[in-house]
Amino acid sequence: MSLQATTYLVVGLTFALYIGIAIWARASTTKDFYVAGGHIHPVANGMATAADWMSAASFISMAGLIAFMGYGGSVFLMGWTGGYVLLAMLLAPYLRKFGKFTVPEFIGDRYYSKAARIVAVVCLIVASVTYVIGQMKGIGVAFSRFLEVGYDTGLVIGMGIVFIYAVLGGMKGITYTQIAQYCVLIMAYTIPAIFISLELTGNPVPQLGLGSTMSGSDVFLLDRLDQVLNDLGFAAYTTQARLSLTNMFVYTMSLMIGTAGLPHVIIRFFTVPKVKDARSSAGWALVFIAILYTTAPAVAAMARLNLIHTIEPSPGEYMVYDERPDWVRKWEKTGLLAFEDKNGDGRIQYSANAETNEMIKIDNDIMVLANPEIAGLPNWVIALVAAGGLAAALSTAAGLLLAISSAISHDLLKGVWMPQINEKQELMASRVAMSGAILVAGYLGFNPPGFAAGTVALAFGLAASSIFPALMMGIFNKRMNKEGAIAGMIAGLGVTLLYVFQHKGVMFIASATYMGDMPQNWFFGIEPNAFGAIGAVVNFAVAYAVSNMTAPPPEHIQHLVESIRIPHGSKEITGDH
């Protein structure tokens, strides 16, 4: 069977599975639509959370970033996994105990203010819409390459699939679909890695293969990669740093607290029955995520080595362009891979020297998707990778769209503008809002704004600077009042957006891959993608200052904050001593 036919079959079967689950798990109440009825098992919720979290950025882009950044790419591994530790320890159990449907609802009730709820909705929509653009582009790119249809056609198909299972099932349908999508994406990520690790090192475990010697040699894989990169004029893979130690630290912190502040991740912990289950499901999510994240460094290093060996089979002997393999021809059609014969010899010369380098474009995002083709793996493995990339993009897009639609229907319509509507009307409004969110996301996928290349890092920065501090202070500081919270969210979001757009010319050079000398006007050498952590500091500082200059919260709100943190049955609640 041809690659295209195999891909159609595998992807078609996964789509049929998603639609079947959506029909089976159709939401009939607002509680089903918003929090899947609140009775998802913590292990299942952990798996769904992992799929919700591991977007096209994790599946498609992360290993590509590490492949070209080397050691400097560790910020993504540390930041995107470390955020779940913060969630498990500092947010998930307390938010679940509070017992609301959405993040803005918690903020509105905790800060006894509809204005605070509206500001939280604005912050949520800005961060979520920014994030969803990247998922829509991932869907379009994966379809256009593997199903050999146009980008626009692929995006429309992806929108249709999301529409069916997200609008029909809400959080209930999304949850069970995401469990299936996790199984698809994790197999799609690890199976090729096992094949390639066996081929290069003889070790079937990619995590161990990364530190092993090459097959038939006593040279370690990473030493070999350092050697070939140095020969081509690139920095050694194991020593590349990202601009500066300060920048790496701040970037990691921004990704960590951004993870803990992303609304589509937080609402997953409202779907479990008990407070204990919220903490447990966060732990399970970290386990499921770690399977992919510990594999990613091996995928990155092996893909970069295979790419170089394809272009330069032996030292100084470059591939003849007219004899290039099929995978090169196919990726050239997407525009993500480009060759220019600068010296007219008909061979592909690849080096760090911009004047002589003839591979003028190797997009980071092709590394995972093209990896099985580069390694010559069977067609079914290549088709499985295509299905995995689509599963990653679809699962996160659905979670983001649900967060956006819930903010509109539950927080704005029901919570502020039309509190008198009944449950049936609210459920219909939720579905209409979801449909509208899908159309807007699709439009942005067709017509991405100028900052689309940096959307993922920007989304984390926006969540880190606006939502995370408000949640933390709402849980752990009973003196924090509505004036402080509102001022802090506006200040944090505002300063981050200002810094980002002031430096957008540098920020959006291949998203997070900028490795040149830092511009002199960067604040302490901190790149815009990392500025969310500084925005969070501004948020905390402004909130505390304003809170201390204004009246404290009502006494019942302060008791509410204390009750969130005190376990059920505690002497402090019962009065027993």
C-alpha cells in the first residue's frame, strides 16, 4: 500500500474513533459540558490532561527546537514539565475544593467582583486565542504534507472534526476523546524513536540510546553529533546555551508559571470527584507527559544526526541535488525545506556559514514529522506519526476552544449579562459560543497575524503575567482584595504585551530559536518570549501595593480563603481540640 493510502487509512480510523466517542459521550447538562459531570477518574483525567497539554508545540516543535538548539532547548523540557509540579502543589487541589466551573468564576467569586471576572475573561481569551493559532497552523501543515491536500483544505477538515466532538460533547466528549488521542500521539512519538534508537545504537530504549555508543563503534552518539556539527561550523550540541544564564532561568520560570496559569489546563482539575483526586490526576498527568518529554531529547539528537548524514553521507562528500530522496522533494513542496545551489555544482552543501550554506531553510517543525522518512522507516510508521501530530493539535485546540467558549457563555453571559437564563439556554449558548470560537480560530489559521510564529511562547507569557498571580494570591493571601487583583492583572498583562510588541522584530525569528547576540535594549538581556515571568513579578508587586492602600476584603471572603486551604475535618473547622 502506498504511503498516501496508508496515511488516509490510519488518520481516517483515528478520526472515526474520535467522532464515535463524541456521539457516545454527548453532553446533556451544563455540568457535562463544562466539567464532564465532575466524575472523571484521576488516572483517566491525567491521561486526558496530558493530551490537552501536549499540543502541536510539544509533539511537532519541541524536538525540532532541541535539535537545533541543543543544550539551550532544555528550557522547554524543564519549564513545560515543572509547571505541573506547581499545579499539583499550589493550585489544583484548592481550585477543585472551591468547586466552580471556570477560572474567571473563581476569580470573580474570590475577589467579590464582576469587574475582576471580566478582566480574567479578557486575560483568558487573549492567552487562549494566541495559543490556538499555533494549533490551527499545525493541523493545516500536517494535513497539507501527509494527506497531500491544500493547507486551507486541511484546516477546514480539522475544524470540522473539532466541531463535531467539541460542540456535541463539550468537556465530557473532549475528555474521552483526549484519552484516545493521548494513546495515538504517544504511540506515534515513541514507536519511531524505538526504531531509530535501535538502528543507530542498538538500544531499543531511546532515553538510554541517547547516552549509548553508536552501533559497531565505541563513539558515543552525542560525541558523534558534536563532532559532525563542529566539522560543519556549528556549535557543539551539548554545550549550546541560550543567550545567557539569566535569560535561561527567566525563560524556564515563564514557561513553568505559564503552564500553571493556562486556563484550558486548569479546568481539567474541575472534572474529578474529590480534592484528593485533583492532586492525584496532576501527578498522573506528569507521568504521562514524561513519557514523551524524556523521549524528546533522543528524538532531537537522532533526527539532527540522520539529517546531516543524509545530506553529507561521508565527510566532504555532499549529496547530488537531483538524486535527493523523496522525503526532501515532498517537504520542499510545503515550503518548509528549501535549497539554493550557490556554487552551481549541483550538490547540497550544508554548513553554519551563511554565505556557503545551500540548505537555506530547514524549518524546526519538520524534524519530528520527517524523522521516520529520513530514517527509512515503514509507511505505517510514517502514517502513525501523521495521525499523532494531528491528535496533538486537535486535542489542545479542543481544550482551548472549550476554555474560550466557557468564558463567554458561563462567565460573561450567565455570570454578568444574563444571569436569569436557565440551564437549557446556557447549554445552547455554550454550543453557539464554541461554534463561534471554532470559526474565529479557523479564520486566524487561514490569516495568521504577524506574530503567529511566536504564539506558543507568547501565550505562556500572557498566562504567566496575568492569571497565575491572581490565582496564587487568591488562594494564599486572604488580605488580597478586588482592587489589587484587578490592578495586578492589568499591569502584568499590559507590561508583557508592551515589551513583546516593542521587540517583536527579534522575538519572532523562528519563534524560540534566536541564538544571536542579544539586542542592547533588552531588559537585563531577557528575550521577549521569556518576559512573562517579569510580567508576573509586576503583577504581584502592583497587586500588593494597591491592596495595602485600599480596604481589606469582607470578612466572609477572608473566611472563604481560609476554608479553601484547610482540609475537611480539621480542628480549625470543627472547633474540636
